[in-house]
Amino acid sequence: MSKVTWQLGTVVSIVPETPHVKTFTLRLPNWTPHRAGQHYDLRLTAEGGYQAERSYSIASPPEQTGEIALTVELVDEGEVSGYLFEGVAVGDELEVRGPIGGYFVWRGEPSSPPLLLVGGGSGVVPLMAMLRHRQHLGLRTPATLLLSVRTPEEVIYKTELEAMAKADDSFTLLLDYTRQAPPGWTGYQRRIDAAMLAEVVSRFGESQPQAFVCGPTGMVESVANGLQAAGLAPEMILTERFGPTGA
């Protein structure tokens, strides 16, 4: 595998997803096919030479050639996300390198087990790449997304996810609101817990789904434990936590 090097990608679109989340699509001169679940590093360099680096999951499927979509959440006092939100426009160039990561990936093989995706907030981003990849492949592998958010306004990709669920009866979308639910909501309305996970796993019957869990560290650890308690083998649970770029 060739060494991943930095390159300048050109911003071709910026799409607001929620009041605090935007998707930046970059056209890359040296685009490399990625696997759903991988990420790119993004580096900003100030005039004085100071550099800041962050990792962002790829939202676009491997079939979207020549470019990548990175969905970014504005973090309080976040120097990189703040700059992306306030200082970047279509036509600007950003320094990125990738794709990176070989553990938290879904290859989309026809023989793949059913898919259980559990996300918290912007943890849905790599999971969305998996769902888009699945859609492009035309697979009917049973898939369920359990997405926990605080309020209805914070559901990233809400319109697309709802359309996907409506058009594909082998895909189930389960939204969980932890602070405020829409009027008349009858679905989940609490933090993800062991009982909720047991209920979701039971939807797969005798099948052992492959679980991908992404979100804040505390949530991810709790969900991983809850999935094991619900009967999933540890090797069927893959996790990705929010955090700064590693060395």
C-alpha cells in the first residue's frame, strides 16, 4: 500500500446539515478509492507556521469518484471546525491526506451479515458512508441504524435517511431523542441503554449482526457493553470514538 501523502483539495460545495454541522465536498487531484468507514486528516497552517490537524470521517460512498465529502460539526472553541465554518468558501483549497483506517470499515460484500449501526450525534457520518455504499451496491442485506441525538434539529442527513428507509424495507431507521422529541413522538426518548439495545438486537432474530458503533467515548463504551449483554459476540462489535488525530 502506498504511503498516504498530503494534497490540496478544492472545496466544490458546502452544505448545511444542521445549525452546527456542514458537509464540505472536496475535489482531489489524487483521489484514491476509500472504504466506507475510513477518514481523512485535514491540516490548517497559519501564516506563522502553526499547524492544527484533525481527523474527519468520510461521508461519501466509494462510488463518488474524484472527490470526498467530509461532514464537520462545529465544536465549542474548536480552532479547526471554527475556521472551516467561518473562513472557508467554495473554491478554497484545504490540505488533506487519506484515506486512513482499516479497522472500522464495511466492505459491502453480498455475503456480509446483517448490519447494525449505532451512532451518537455526528458519529453517524461514517455510518452514513456505509449506508450510501450499501444503497449504491443495491444490497438488501438487513440494516438498522439506531441514531441518538438531543433534538430533532440535530439529526444529520435526516431527509436522506428518512427517504432511504421509505424506499427500502430492508433498512430500518430508529431515531432516539435524549432531550426533546418531535410532537407526538412515540419512539425512543432516553439515552441508549441495555434494554433499548436488547430490543434492537432482537429485531435480527437468530442472526448475529455486524455492529458498528461511533460517537462520544462514553456512549461508545456503554453501547459496546450493552450489545455484548444482548448476546453479540465481541468480534461482531466494531467501535470508533471521537478524539483528536493520533500520531
